[in-house]
Amino acid sequence: MKKLILIFIAAVFIGCSSTGVQVTFDDEKSNAIKAAYDGYLANDYSWAETLYSPDIAVHINNVDAIDLDANVAGLASHHELFSNISMSHPSGGDAFVQTTNYNDDTGIWSNAWFIWKGTGKVTGVTIEVPCHVAYQWNDEGQITQTWLFSDQAPLLAEVNAAQAVAE
Amino acid sequence: MKKIILIFITSLFIGCSPTGVQVTFDDENSNTIREHLQHYVDGDIDSMMSIIADDAEIYINSQESVSASDVRAIHELEHSIFNGISTSWSQEEGGNDIGAWVESTNYPAGPANEPASVTQAWFTWNGTSSSTGDSLSIPVHVVYSWNNENQVQTIYQFFDSINATAVIEASLAATSE
């Protein structure tokens, strides 16, 4: 009987990741981010105050962070500058989102990879920007910091063109 | 007796990741990438590039790849322009700087994908132009995909190039004057 218990205890540890890290894809947090992306594509940000912690730190390719309101304003500005905005996986389908529970002080992070695509309303140029976003969750189930990694140069070209037209 | 067996079988499944994805930190691939990054910081581009397959595809903020030789030239240019190149990463602001967060992930085969072995790095790239004195700190994410010969076959780099391009152009202009 004791041997049997030992065998099963061993099986529990052998069968699991030795680091205790769990990666999931179709979980509540990953799906919440995908739903937020659907909202963004519809220029709807009603998800933001629920999904984001009030004191969220949003890092847009920068070690210095902006707050929730500035982030939403920035996202909305995409729709002023671009039409036909989409976010897709390079091999097709929606953005790829996974959630990693480190089961230690690192906490829970969701990571997304996608190709952001849009057509400039001034230039008519369609740009495709590979993007990665990392989201850290707090114990209350809200996102407390995000980090965007992507090249803003193609977007800046459209911003400059729009400003030139406005002047 | 049957109940005990049932409990342990249940615990087996509850205690494990249902996706079969394995994440490791102190494994060979992760440590190789840490060395790779350190070689880059040290300006030892030959050692840095030694783990990259000759026919590697390297995607720098783009869906079109460049070659390993192109990337070698880019890194050599960076070291000719910037002093004090370093990478930094800490869990929280002001926390212990470990240089870069590096982890490796093995994805099992799925209905629509082959098994994959990747190592990922997150860090802030730091450097100061030796000619203009401009300092840069740029968040960077890199995904390394391994082939069966334990070489990096594909690299995906994500970062904002705007400030780096501006400083590089200003530095080249300053040195040509």
C-alpha cells in the first residue's frame, strides 16, 4: 500500500513541469484579452476599466509608462488615422494569446503576438506591423502592467502625413 | 483502495498543465541565449553569431527576413556607434537587475502545429552614442526558434526603431563631418 502511494506521488511530480509553470491558451485571461482586441477593432473601449487596474502602467515601447486614459486615447487615435484595422496571426487566424502562471513572485502573465494591419487614411498606404504585448495580472484578476514591443516607425509616417495635411 | 487510486489519478491531472507545454529557465537553450546576449554586450559578434544557423531567417520588426550576415553587420555597426551597450531587466522598478528575462518553451504537436522549441528574451537595450552622447533605453523582445541541430533557425525581434534610427543617423552624420 505504501509503495502504491509512493508510485502515485512520484507520477504526480514526473508528469508535471519541473518548474511548476503552467501555460494555457483558451483560458479566462487569454480570452479576456482576445475580447478586448475585438473591442479595440470596433473602436469600443468599454472593456478597459474592467480589464485594467485603475493604476495600470502601460509601457508603449518605453521604460516610462502612460496611464489608462492615455492608452485608450492612443488606441482610439489609430481609428482616426487608419481604416481596415486588423490583428491576425502571421499564419492566419486571430492574434495568438497564451497565459503563463509562474506560480511564484513573477505572477501571471499573458503574452500576445500578432500582425497589426491598417490602411492610412491620408496616404492610402497599408502597413503591417509585427507586435508583441505582455500583460501582468494582479490578484484581483485585473491587468496591472502591459508592455508593447513593436516598431512605431510605420505609424509615425502616417501621423506625419496627417499633420502635414492638417497644417 | 479503489478510492485511493482514483484520488491519486485525479491529482495527477489536476496538478499538471493540461496543454503539455513545458517552460524552463535553467536549461541548455536558455543558458545558451544568456551567453549569446552577453557576447553581444561584450562586442564579441563572432561568438554571438556562432549559435545562429547559416541559413537562419531573422525577422526584425518585419514579415520579411534578413540573413545572419545582415544581422552581423547591424550588430557590428551598433558597437561602432554606441558605448556602454548593456541589457537590463528587473522584476520591479529598482529591483535586482538580471540583464534579461530568458525562458525556453517546448510546445507539443497540435492539430495545426508541429512541435516547437523556442527560447524567448525580454530586456531593455541600453547604449550611448560615442559621437553625440545621446543615450537610448529600448525595450526589446526576441524569440529564438531552435532546429534539430541545436542551432537557432529563426529569430523574431520586436522593438521600436524610431529613436535608435534617429541617434544612429545623427551619429553617422557627426562622424562624417
